[in-house]
Amino acid sequence: MNKSKLRKTIPKLPFYWMEKEKTLDIIGSPQNAILQLIEEERIKGLVLNIGCGTGDNALMLAKNNLEVTCIDLSEDFIKIALEKANKYYLSGTFIAGDILDLNHDGKKFDTIIDSGLFHTLNKGDRLWYVLNLMEILRPGGTYYLLCFNDFEPGISGPKRISRMDIYELFKEGWEIKSINETIFENKMGNAKAWLATILRID
């Protein structure tokens, strides 16, 4: 079986990132919300996992015979994900690069998974991020967003995202199929979260 590949790109655009916040997301296992999507066979075709961390969600996708490309700003996280993939003989492409410059080679995807990235971006970067998503997700493809919601108490850690935040950003060129309450697992415990299913339209 082919071993997983590592590509490295040079970040071209600045964006807000708190490594401490991202580290909280690393729990050593896939998110249950993502596992449910896999079990329901809602993830299809060529898959991109944005902000993949150390690869727990991505490797579960690969284990279920999905062709996965993963990207994270942290080269250290990507190296760990690659080591895991090779240890378990799972295939994938792992990219250390800027998540605000996603169109590296013109490749288009059928499904995009965002588990814990969106809620680290500041408002100014979210619009640019969504425009990037439009370039790489095929019309008819689905973007799954798992993020802290605004019912989660406190202000530390990832930003709290409201339903209105999601509707405002995905109002043109997208159809929001659902925004459901769920749990985002992290090292501090279970946080209240959204799982949004968003369709790319022409």
C-alpha cells in the first residue's frame, strides 16, 4: 500500500492563530460528530480535512476508504499525522500550509471537513476563508463545520460562533441545509457546538 505523502507550502497570508487554542482540540481520537457523519455515509468522494491537527479525524476517514487530503498550519501536527498514517498503513496527502490559501494546485473536492478550525479565525479572516472554500469545493459538494457555539459559557479558548455568524458568511453561493447542536470534545471537556451542513451551489 502506498505510504502517505507530505507536502509543505509556504504561508502567503497572515491569519490569527493561537497555538494554545488549537492544542486544546487534540484529544487523540476522532470527534463523535465526525464519526456519526462517517457512519451515516454522508462523507463522499474526494475529501479535504482543513485544520486537521494530528490527523485523528482524517485517519478515520482514510480507514473508511475515503481519499483524504489534510492541511494544517502546524508542521509539527502534520508530521505527527503522517507518522500515524504510516504506522497504520493508511493513505492520505498531508500538507503543512496556510489554510487561507487553499487552492494550491487547482484540485477540487466533493466534501470538506472543518473540525475546530473556523472557531479560531477572527472575523476579518473568516470571509477570506469562505471565499477560499468556494474555489476548492465542487458545486454540489458539502462543507461540514464543527465549531464552538454561542451557548458555550466563558470567553477563554476558541471563539463562540452564533447561527447568525454562519448564515451571514454563507449567504451567497451556498445553501445551509442544517445547523444542529452537538458536542465538541476537547481536553477541557465537552463544549457546546454546532454541526453545520452547508451545500455549495452554482
